[in-house]
Amino acid sequence: MKLVLLSGGSGKRLWPLSNDTRSKQFLKVLESQKLQQESMVQRVWGQLEATGLAKDAMVATSKMQRDMIFSHIGEEVPLIIEPERRDTYPAIALATTYLSSIHQVDRDEVVVVLPVDPYVDNAFFERVKLLEEVLHMTNADLALMGVSPTYPSSKYGYIVPEQTDKHEDAWVNVDRFTEKPSEDAARKLIESGALWNCGVFAFKLGYLLDTLVENELPTDYDELLNSYETLPKISFDYAVVEKATRIVAVPYQGYWKDLGTWNTLTEEMATTQLGKGTISEDSINTHLINELDLPVTIIGGKNLIVAASPDGILVSDKESSPKIKDYIHGYDQPPMYEERLWGWSRTLDFAKYDGQKEMVTKRICIYEGRNSSYHKHALRDEVWTIVRGEGDLVLDGRISRVKAGDIVHLPAGKEHGIRALSELEFIEVQTGAEITEDDFDRIFYMWDEIVAHFQGTTSRIIY
């Protein structure tokens, strides 16, 4: 059995902490067993390791999240990277062809697809193992996981089983699906044995490869990858589930929760406050999450979530917080905070002058032993002011040492890179006619490659 974890989404319901590059699964607001802050993806990967499933698991994601995933759960985790976002069916199809073409996985091998961020007990993943057995036993097209509902929710989809069919609680035949019913309708569905659809499903590898053939799409990984931008943007539900002849579901009666909104996420936080600030003693059911260096004070708050990050500030009643997408759809600024494999970057200021020139100021941290790529920019100049730590700078055909207090000028076209000997911070001021994230010509990624390049030339290494 192979596991494919889907990692995507912009997580706008958890704005301002989540954005296009840092989705909800990367927010370190939960508490681990070691009493350290951890993200949803770190929690899930730890559970996969604890239940023996991690060795057969991989993550399907976009290239924008590559560094984030490596930073959170390690660079050894296998990734299947979409060239661009195309919805769940293309993502799962790409993962399927990867298993078939690259790993030569047999057509009868069971593939389980699940979200990268469910909030569950380890027993959930033990139950996932049953999907393989049930799929072989029933010879169904698909096997799903369904959560036994604890209340009539209108937020979830429901799996409705056939009324006359139960197999010792191991699995049920699926009659139909109902998406986000009213609470009254949900109550009736629960009485009839319906389950919450938690987005976990299994199929035999060959079954999905056959859907590609039916849709006249390549079954070879490289061919599908090269034509990815032409694939239809369609969900797995519409492309596969609705056309399946027979579907079964494995019930799960343990703890499960979707932490996709501030009101559900704060219910699972171990503390009411993260970051600088104060919550008065007379405040009730109020949470503060502050990523800014400025303190935030809450007095007499009731049922509030106050979240502050470089991307913005949210003050909301918890019950109303799911409406946030209706109010931020017009915001078009780029992400102000990003995590990278080498560290993090925070935008401090942005300005346009006379409609001609742009300026961006960033605070950048590179972790000890990490390095940026060796690259150049065509459209912008940069000035770095080193404020903390020590590192090796590659510039003008030489490698030299820089430390706190040094200023580095990087005109457009200059090839450069830096490695942190101790955790390194600098302020970067970018100026140019057009400042864009696409203005990168990366030459080397690994520090060993950079050093080897200079050792093979007449360039100097100065320490």
C-alpha cells in the first residue's frame, strides 16, 4: 500500500497567518508531545511514523510549497511536485503515473490518498490500513474513510450507506453523497447511518491509470508532467468518484476534526497566547496569535480571535471568523512572510516612485549551515546590511567573510550567494524598474557546487 498526502490550498480562512505560500498546514500553533510548537503537517507525519506508514508515504504538492515541506518534515520526504495548480484530479493522476513509471508499482497495488492536515488520533491511521484489505475483499472501484458524526454539521459532506448493508463495522456499501446539507437534513442523515466525508479514499493503481486512458491523457509520468498545463482543472470527485460503479466506505469512530477555521483551530491550541502581548484576566474565550515584534493588548475580549502577521491583522468573533474569505478577496499584495529551506524572509516595506521605480525592503534570516542559491537578477539592484551572525559571501569571483555591520552592494547582473556560518540576518533593500519573484537566474543550489566551481577557476577564496 502506498500513501499520497495532498498538500495544497492557500488557507485563506486562516488569514493573516496563512497565505499563498504558507498554507494552514504549516502554521506552528499546535503543541507536540515534547511541549514544542508544531504544525499540522509535522503532527501528521509524526503519526505516520508512529503507525509505520511513513516509509510508504509521499507528498503531492506545488513547487511553491517544496521548501516549506522540506523545512517542516525533512528533505528525505519524497515529493511529487505539480508544475502548477490544476485541482485534485490532475494532482492525483500525476502521483499515480509517478508510482507507475518511476517506481514500477504494480497495477494491483492499493494507493491511499489523504489530506496532509487532518487532526486525528493515531487510531485513525491504524484504520487507514484497513482500506487495502477492504478494497481487495470487495473488489470495489474505490474505498473511502467515513467519520462517525458527533453532531449535525452543515460544514461537511456526508457519505450515505445502503440501508440494508453492514459488514461487522468493517465496511459499508455507499449509496450516495450529500454535500453540506442543512442541520435538519444532517440530523436525518446521521439517523440513517451517514458518515462525514473526510477526504480519504483508496483505489488500485491500475484503476486510476485506466481513467487516464479513458480521458485520453498520458499514463507515462514524463509525458503527463510535460503536458500538465493542458490538463483540465477538475476535482477527483467529479472526474472519478461520480463515475465509479461501486464504492465502499470504512467507518471510523474516533476523534477527527478539520482545523480549517480560526474557531476550530483555537479549540485545539494548548495556550491562549502566542507572541508578544497581553490578554486581560476578564477576557473570555479569547486567543491572541502575534507574529509581529509589536505587542498587542486585548482588554475585556469575549470569544475573540486576534491574529497579527506581516500580511495583516485580524480581529474577529470566533463564530464569524469563517466568513473571512468574503472580506479579503480584494487583497492582491504578495506574501509578506515566507519560509524557505534555508530560513525565512519578511517584507518590511514596499513603495513605488513616480510609477517608474520600485523599492522593497526585507528582513532575511539564513539558518546556520544553510545557504542561498548562487544566482543573479537582471532587473534590480540590492544592498544588504548584515545585522547578525557571520557568513561566507560569493561575489565578484571570490568567496569572502562577512559579519554584522558589513554592507554589501549587489548591482543587477552580479552573480552572488551567501552561506551562514552562524545564524545570519540581514536587511535587503531591492530597487529597480520592476521587482518580481521571476527575476531569478539560479546557477547553483548547493554550496559544494559553488565551491567546486570556484576551485576550478582562477577565482579567489578569501577568508
